Amino acid sequence: MASAVSPTRLVSLDVFRGMTIAGMVLVNNPGTWSAIYSPLEHAPWHGITPTDYIFPFFLFIVGVAIPIALKRRMRDGVTRDVYLKIIQRAATIFALGILMSMIPFFQFNDSTGIPYALKIVLVLSFSAALLLYLLEKKTAAAITAGVSALIVLGFYFAGAEILWYNFSTMRIPGVLQRIAVCYLVVSLIFLHTNWKQQAAISVVLLLLYWILMTVIPVPGCDVTTIDDKACNLAAWLDRTILTEAHMWRSAKVYDPEGILSTIPAIVTTLSGVLTGTWLTRSTDDKSQIPNPKSEIETAVGLFFSGTVLLAIGWSWSLLFPLNKSLWTSSYVVYTSGLALLTLGFCYWLIDIKGYKRWSWPFVVFGVNALALFVFSGIMARLLGMIRFAGPEEGKFTTLQQWIFNTIFLSWASPINASLAFAISFILLWLFLMWLLYRKRIFVKV
């Protein structure tokens, strides 16, 4: 099934991307948040778990793709069109992140008597409009969204009470928002620097972040320390600039995709750019695959660089602890090393040794990673939106809770049932993404 991928594509990169996005969807959709195996949870503060590898891996992959994509656009120099494409792509990804956080956009007051099924259909229609837009069927997307909006407005003018989305509590940062910012900044750096300058920028930014987080005192705190979730500079800036209303509600005192911590996240993406430059150093504009004469050299370079960064990151963590929420400098170096080792293993196994048959599910995920993240997130929200009367009078249960309790919890312990639900969720999306893949439909921005 992987044969549908262009022979000029670096299959190992698609597989690595697919493994990463599959892991992201898996850990984001347990049957219940109260029963999760520890490797599938983020470290509570300092420390690292396999779940903490996922986001930096994805940013690393975004970075790897930048020289692969931009070198074709730069054949005639850095033109206005190159800048416009970068800005357009970053803006679209950022907007997708905001839109996902806003779903369901509105709520009908339950007292209106409007059928609940209609509410779900309207949300699905807006989701369909988004999919059509991403598939570049903009006229169909506009018609679908317009008809849905007219229906909602029709109910509103007919007297139905509608609870509109409250922008005063909208979370501004997020996963896609950070990806967009990192992609924009790093793409511009790539256009105007060479690899040596990019490496120097990375070192300076990591050292600068270390100094800022450990030296500058935080107003209102007796002691400034990254051991405290509130009394560190990144958290203070988030509270000051974003305010609590626009931050991650589960923490309130800091945001894991906050403002200052985006600086080292940019370096994670730059580490991917350096890797992408290394991988494509001997290719033409139409191919991602290194020259066969340099395949072993490429694999050795990935393994060696990964091992060195892993050792440096671990050593640095003794002074500046690994921390995903703060995206500490040691965390950047450590996870970049792991990403290099993982990509190196995929490259050696798939592109050099030719063992590809096992990898087709990850290719299916990898070529449509954005669609998987966005629409699996929308489905998860819908499962939590659909409610009906529970076993106890006056209490409601969501469709997600009903599925978990009825289908999974009936035969397994809570923690195993929770894992089984997550695995079933990702297998469902494997089937849906396969339908797109077999039709050669690739959602891009």
C-alpha cells in the first residue's frame, strides 16, 4: 500500500511523521483521563515520558521538511511568492488551531426545544466546510458554511436563544499555533542563513533561554525557580501578556505552549532544518532521497549526531532539568537527539534495507498528518458534545462516556479499557485516512 507514495519521497520521513501523529492522537484520546498508563501521560513537571517526545518530534519533522519544500521554490531566488506562501501556510495553520479551540462555535439553549440531532448536524456541516476548504474546493466550502450559518441565523431571528462562543475566554496558544509560529520564524531564518549560521543561532537561543529562566527575578515571587510552576519567567509572562482567561485552563498559572517557551521550540524546529539540509545535500530539486553513494554516510551521520545530542541534553539536564511544559534547553537538545536516532533507524530500515511492508499504516498517517490531527480532534469534541439522559435521573452522559462504559469497561479494568478505547479510536482513523490515501487525496495547506 505504500507504493502509492512518490518514489522521490523520503518514505522514512513519512513513516516518522505518521508514527508521531499517531502517538499524538493516541495519548490525546484515552477512554478516561482518570486511568492512564504512566508512559501515556506527560511528566507532571520536571522529567520526561514517551508522551513528552511527541510534540518536539513533530516540530523536528516540520523543520526537516522546510529545506525539502523550499529548495524547489528557491530555484529562481527568494521571490515575493516564496514569502507569501510561507506566510499563508503559517496563517492557515494558526487559524486552524484557533478554530479547533472554538468548536462548537455556538450552543442552542436546551430550553429552546431544538432537536439535539440538528445541533450535531450543524457542527458536522461546519466541519465538512473546513475539510472542503483544505481540499481546495473553496466554492463548495463557502456554500456549505454559508448554508449552515443561514440555518443558525434563521433559528436566532425566529427567537431561539443561542449562546455564542465567548471570545473573552478563548485560549490563544495551542499545538497548531506553536507549529505555525515556529514554521514561520524558522522558514525565514532558513531563507537568509546557511547551516553554520543556523547552528550558531540555535546555540545562542538555547543559552539565552537558560539565562533568562534562571537569572531574571520574577515580580511578586520571593524566589525565582523553575521548580515552581508559577514563579518562573515563562509563566509570569504568560499571565501578564495572555492573562489567565486566554491560557491553558488546566494549569491557569502557565501555558505549555506559552510565549517565552516558544523560543527554544524554534530551536527544535531549527534542528530539523539542519537535518533536512544534511539529508538533501546531494539531491536535485525533484527528489528528497540522498544519492545512493551517500546512504550509509547519511545514516551514520544521523546516528552519531543523535547520540551526541542525547548525551549533551542529558548532561545539561543536571543543571537545567528536562521539562516539556517549559520546553527547557536541555529538553530541546535531548529530544532532538532522540528524533535524530528515530529518523536514522527509520531511514536505515526503510530506505536503505528496504523493509517497508510493516510501515504502510504510518505512511497513511504521515501523508495526511494535518487532516488526522484536526479532524480526530473535532470528532473527540463531538463525542463529548453529544449528550443524553444517564442512568441517574437529572444527570446526563456523553456519547464518549457511554461508548467507554458500555463497550470497553464491561470487559476490562479501567486502565486497560481506557487504553483499548484509545487504540480503537486510532484504528478507526487509520481506516478513514486509508480511504483518503487510496484515492490519493492529500490534505495540505
